[in-house]
Amino acid sequence: MNQTESAKRVALVTGGIGGLGTEICRQLAQAGRRVIAVDLPARAERVEAFEREVAALDGAITFEPVDVTDFDSCQQLTARIEQRHGSLDILVNAAGITRDASLRKMSPQQWQELMRVNLDGVFNMCRNVVDGMTSRGFGRIVNISSVNGQTGQFGQTNYSAAKAGVHGFGMALARETARKGVTVNTVSPGYCDTPMVAAVSAEIRAQIIADIPVGRLGSPADIARAVKFLAADDAGYITGADLPVNGGYFMSF
Ligand code: CAA
């Protein structure tokens, strides 16, 4: 990869101080990208902890508090970044929540809250970066889906629908942008060592881990390296793909 070229790339990671997002930001920064971590205007101590975690990277990662469910805020954010840095080259949509409940117990609020973050958030960000990327002739979009979008999971009709939707969205957008140097891909993590998975009951979690061929939860670093791979300058012939990173938990063609 051309180091001078890659050093100019500006990456935005939603869910940027989250379970997977922090490590995605770190690995992109280590690969020479200027990284903007976007997340909810979180509690001050969470942001401070994030800043301590990324301090070794000498200002390569900055934090922007934005709610991805708000289209106008996403529009203002992308305009601000393009104005400040000249471009926005890499978008990683890693913002996601769970609202687990079996369908017979799921409230409309649990359905809607999840859709607004996990699916509307992807639209809100992609819609606002796509014109800039296609006009500059370069872009890398990586959307974080989930193995549970591929297989379905008990208690996750909302999450599985949104995560399957993320890949459908990505395939459609990949076709729209392929001629303009913009790739759109999905990474589908399995069960990883994050607070989201820690929230699953110990009994169910133990059963899930027992079913993972590799024999352990994934690490955020396992996911981040797949994102970094798809976001590279020389990954231009991979588009509309879904890269599973799940320890063999779900294997398919
Ligand atoms: N599989 C099969 N049956 C199950 C079940 C499961 N996973 N969970 C519950 N049941 C059964 C119960 O045994 C019970 O059966 P009986 O009625 O015969 O006694 C019945 O279903 C209970 O149904 P409820 O609607 O009352 O379910 P609940 O409220 O007890 O549990 C739940 C619902 C909390 C969502 C629970 O199923 C659960 O935690 N599921 C796992 C959710 C999960 O894996 N989330 C992943 C979060 S991490 C993530 O999403 C990251 C990623 O991308 C991988």
C-alpha cells in the first residue's frame, strides 16, 4: 500500500467508543488513517477513558458526539469533516444496540429503538457520505452486521432483521457506487468479548461458547483486522461481500 496516500485517508467510525468501535478506531489509526470516532454524547468518564486508551496514537483519533439516529446531525457532521479535512474516505458503521426479547414479549418501542440505531443509522451516515465519496472517486464503506443476521437468534427478531437488512442495503449500495471507486462491504462478527455479549445470561452464553468451533469468543481485534482489510486502498475489487468473523460458529458458502 502507498503509505503517503493512505496517510491522507480520513475514516469515520460510528459506535466509535463502543465494544468493537474502539479497537476498529485503533487499528485504522495504526494503519495511518486519521480517525474520527463518533458516538453518543456519552458520559464524560467514558470519553475520558477512551481518550486514555487512544492517547498513544498522538491525536490520530478524535471524538465527535453525534447521535446516528438523527439525519440532520449526521449531515452536519459529514459536512464538518469534509470541510476540516478535505475528504471523508472511509466509513465504518459500527453503532448498534440490542433490545432482546422473544417476539411475543417485544414492545413496539423495543422494535423501533433498535431499527433507528442499527438500520436507520446506516442509512443516515451512508446517505451523507456517498456524494462526496463518489465525486472524489474513492470510498470504503464497511457495515458491521452479525452472525445473527445470517442465522436468526431466539429473542432477536428485531436485531436479526436489522442486521440482515444491513447486508441487503450494502449489496444494493455497492452496485450503485461500484463504477465510482467506492466499495461497500459487510463484516458479520460472531459472539465477541464485548459488553453487549456480556449482557446475555451466563447460561446462554456458556452454551453459545460451547458451540463455537474455535472454542472462544471473538476479540474486538479479530473484527477490527477484517474491517481494516476491507478499508484498505488495495481492496478495491471486493465489494458487496459479507466477511464472517465468527470462529466457525456459522459456516456457509
Ligand atoms: N432457544 C430455545 N428456546 C429458548 C431460548 C433459546 N435461546 N431462550 C428461551 N427459550 C425457551 C425457554 O426455555 C422457555 O421455554 P418454555 O416456555 O417451554 O419453558 C421459553 O422459550 C421462554 O420464552 P420467553 O419468551 O419467556 O423467553 P425469555 O424471556 O425467557 O428469554 C431472551 C428471552 C432473554 C431473549 C433469551 O432467549 C435470550 O437471552 N436469548 C439469547 C439472546 C442472544 O443471544 N442475544 C445476543 C446478544 S449479543 C449480540 O447480539 C451480538 C452479536 O451480534 C452476536
